[in-house]
Amino acid sequence: MKRALAFGVLLALAPPATAQPTTLRIATYYPDLTRKGPGLLLRDILAGKDPQIAAVIKTIAALNADVLVLTDIDFDHGRVALTALADRLADAGSPYPHHFTSRPNTGMATGLDMNGDGRLGGPGDAQGFGFFAGKSGLAVLSRLPIIEPQFRDFSDFLWADLPNNTLGDSMANPARAAQRLSTTAHWDLPVTLPNGTPLHLLIYRATPPVFDGVEDRNGRRNHDETAFWTQLLNGTLPYAPPPAPFIILGDANLDPVDGDGNRTAINTLLGDPRIQDPAQTGIPGRPDTRGDATRDTALYDFGGLRVDYVLPSADLTITNAGVDWPLSGDLAAAHAAASRHRPVWVDIALP
């Protein structure tokens, strides 16, 4: 009897068990972490004096995502800048023990006249527009373990090899034969859910469908970079379709209603029954759009556009979704100082 009473006292004095999370927040964000030359981003992160980087840190810390895809951050082979950013976030109380990046197509020299201007070696002659190798790449910050041995990089897939591509006569050989589809990258990066199930992150950033001529090279490429995902899910590419659960996320650089570009591929993807397009509510960027301004993710001089997406597979249970667009206060100022884009997130129930 005394032992039973003692055990009861110990139970009463024991600290309460830590509540386990029931949801995960998956997000994408264009943080504008690019500079004018290689190594300059690392310099600015380490110096700790750049107000734009400080604003990015504050924005990411407030977002509190479990997995965050960054769609504009300069790449280096040692992941040094990304590691330095993760260290700054940890100091701000937002640790990401796992992070990943891989070489993007941006700034990757080809030795060819890719843009047809009669000159070689310009930023438009790289596989993806860029003034130096690795400019404006992709990266992932994660609190879930990353399964790097299962990482698949589709970034060397040739544009001309995409079934039903819209390349047409927008490029001439030999540039046409060498042109990769991905402006930046297309990745399948799995992370491990708490129950051990892999969650496949299908990540990309497409070219803007502007800044070209009547040949509409960028517009065509933008369309096909999003069409790649539908083709991958359909099994019409030389890669196995990703198993569910998966999430397609990143910067499509295209609004399904407003702005320039061929919207066929993005609307096909948004209407695909294999994925969900959650009603992400935010703050209208401008009232002068034809689409739903509450879903805008970036604010330009001409108005707001929805260009950033988080699209979970149909088997995942979504509990909430949004675009972080605070109206006022220090956090609103930080968002505005960091980037014209705003973080986009989806909360999913843990299986």
C-alpha cells in the first residue's frame, strides 16, 4: 500500500508529457537572397549588418514552418551560405537542423549563343539566366530528416524531350539541342515524416514568361516547366512518378488568371484531381486584379500576382493554409523589406 501511495506521489510530481504536434507546416518563400557576385551573399550573412537579410530572418522565424523551400538563394558547392543562414535562424530561435541545396541551371555556362543575340558568354547564354554560376538557386530548410540518397534531380532534362512541348521555333540549333527545360531546377526531395513515411517534395522555380521577343522563348519555357509535373505524374517521362504523399511547391512565376504568360499548364495542374489547391487566404496586394487578390503571393509595380504555390497530393489532410501578408507593425515592415514575395504555407495533419 505504501509503495502504491509513493508511486502516486511520484506521478503527481512528474512534469507533464510534452504535447506532440498534430500538424506539419510546409511552406515556400522567395527571399531575394541573391547578390551581384559569387560569395557576396555569404559575406553579407556573416557580417550580420545587412537589413534585408535581417528582415528575411525575421520573416522566416515568424513563419515557423517545419519544411521551407527557398526559391531565390545563391548557391555554392560547400553549402556554406545556406549553413550560415541556418545558423542565423538558430540564433533567432528558429532552428533548422537539416538543410539541402544542389547546383541550379542558373548561370551554368553553355559556350553557345542560347538567346540568339549573336554574342557568347552573356547571362542569357547560360542554361538558366544568370550572371554567375549558382545565382538565384533553390534550397530547403527542414526540421524533418532529409533522405538525400533518394534525391532525384531532373534539372538536366532537355526541353526538346518533353512530350507535347511548346518549344516550336523559338530556338535554333545547336542551342535548341542543348537547352535544358529547367531554368533553375526540378527536384524530387523526400523528407521523413514522424511515422517514417517519406514525403516527396517536388520543387521548382520557373522563368518569368517575359523579357524576350516575338519568339516567346521565356513564355513557352515557363509553360513547359509547370507542364513537366503533370507529365511526371502521368508517367510519360523517363522517370518513375513519385509515390504519394507528395507536395508540388515553389515559384511557377505565373498567375492562373492575371498577368502575362500561357496559363494552360498551371490551370491544368491546379485542376488535377491528384493534387489539392487549398484556399490560401492572405491580404490583397492590389484591388485591380481579375483573379482573387486574397491569394496574391507577390506585389509588383503593376499589381499583385499569385506566383508561389504549395500543392499537396490528394491523400494528405489539410488543416489550414495561407499567405503571410501582415497589414501593419514590425512584421509587416520586415516582410516588405525582405522581398516582394510573401511566404505561402499549408498545414497538413500528421498521418
